[in-house]
Amino acid sequence: MLSQTKELLRAAEGRYATDAELQFLEDYASSFPARLKAYQMLRKQERELIKQTYSQLRSSHPELFSGDKEAVRKWQRDTTWVLRYSGLAMLLDDVDALRDNLMLWFQTIMRAFGMQKTCYHTYAVLKTTVLKLMPEGGELLAEVMETNRELFDLPDLVEV
């Protein structure tokens, strides 16, 4: 939304915006109630989302944490941080800004620490957990989680 608004301001400088250029505002306005409701639900469900995602990851990929409590704390902090920014991107309908301003930087950091596999699996599990715990509006946030996961979807990480 904000990225599109900036682009509209640049494109329509000195003239009126066309109906086609304004369409994204109409689309956003009509989707805002659902986005707001999903955002409010996310605030309420955050702890449970993190808890269930961690539990599922420990069950399906125990090698990701290997008993290191500090690694678990860092994972929880980073996952909460990304979840909150993802929720805001979902609310504002601006996944491009999330990707460009946060996730590409985060991807670089996670690569430096060899954590791509953990991120890949985290966002995949978080996506399914969101859909389970947030029956209304969860699909909006799940789309953002999928975009996040795709950043870590490297051929050597895909498991059959």
C-alpha cells in the first residue's frame, strides 16, 4: 500500500491520477476490514503461534535446535520480530516493502550464520499454524509467510 502510494505520487506528479492508477486504493479500502481483523487476531494469537510453531519444528526437525537454549531464545526473538513485521505488511498490504526493507537484509544475516534451513522450515510451519489458529483472516498472513519462506527456498534446502 505505502509502496504503491509512493509510486502513484511519483507517477501522477502535476496531474490527476487515472482510474486505473487509483484502483489499488479501492482494492485496499475494500480489503481493509479483513486485514484489520486479521491483524488484531494476530496480536492475540502471537504467543500461541510461536509456541505451536516451535513445538512442530522440534517434532519434525529436531536437528534445527539441538538442545541449545540460546539458539531457541534467538529463534523465538527473530521469529516474533519477523511475525510482527509480517503482520504490519499484511495490514498495510505492502509485502514488497517488507521484502525490500527487512527480509532481504534478514536473509543475508541468516545466510551468514548458516540458518537458512531453519528459516525455511520456520516460515513453512508458521504458515500452516497461522491457517489453523486464525480461521478468519489467516490466509492473508499465510500469504506473507509464504513470501518470506520463498526467500529461503534454495535448491539445497528443499527436502522430499
